[in-house]
Amino acid sequence: MIFDESMRKALTDAKVIAIIGAKDKAGQPVDRVGTYLIDQGYTVIPVHPVRQNVWGLVTYKSIADIPVPIDIVNVFRASQYCAAHADEVLALEHKPNMFWMQSGIRSQDAGEKLAANEIAVVEDKCIMVEHSRLGLESI
């Protein structure tokens, strides 16, 4: 379990957030969250196996393709895919500090794998809602 102070510190310290399942389709929660994080000054890296130039940004097919260290991996995919994404995270040379599963997304398997490797895990919470609730909005 992650508490508010740990979450606040992770969100304050983070500069780069990769969003797995990114798409800039108006009205979709991932679009609202992605644009919010960009507006808050984060470097957002969209990840999608097919889509290109999400939010006008270079979009990678996998987090393994991202050439810079990631601070937070934010997941917008169904729960059954999270364990595989956790494996991708664990294979990275530079591990992120946090693996964040959006509202409605939970994976005990992913959580256990990541926590065993000292990566903080958030399940079933919206990063945008928590960022705002913690008073971190810059706009």
C-alpha cells in the first residue's frame, strides 16, 4: 500500500511519465489524463503498439523502445496485461520508481513482481485525480 506522502513525493520528483495504452481520442479518460500530465509540465511519453504521434509526441510501440529513463509507468490497459507490462519494466536497464495502474485496473501478480524489486505500485487510482487531490496542480 502506498500512502499520500509517498505518492506526493513520487509525483513531485517525477519528470518523465510513460503512458501505456496512450491514445488521443477525445472523450477517452487516457486522453484527459495524458493532456493533464502534459499541462502539469511532465515529459509524457506515449506508448501504443499501433498509434503514432499521440498528443503530437513521438509514440513508442513498447516501453523497451523508450531511449530515456522513465520515472513513472502509467498503465491504461486491462488488468490481465499488467503482469506482462511488469515484466517489461523489470527488463529495463533503468527501472522506474513507480508503476501506476489507472482506475479499475488491478494486478496482484504485477504488484508482487514489482514490489519485490523495490518499485512502488499504485492500483485502481487515477493519476490525474490523485495529483489534483494532493494539491500538486501547477495551473
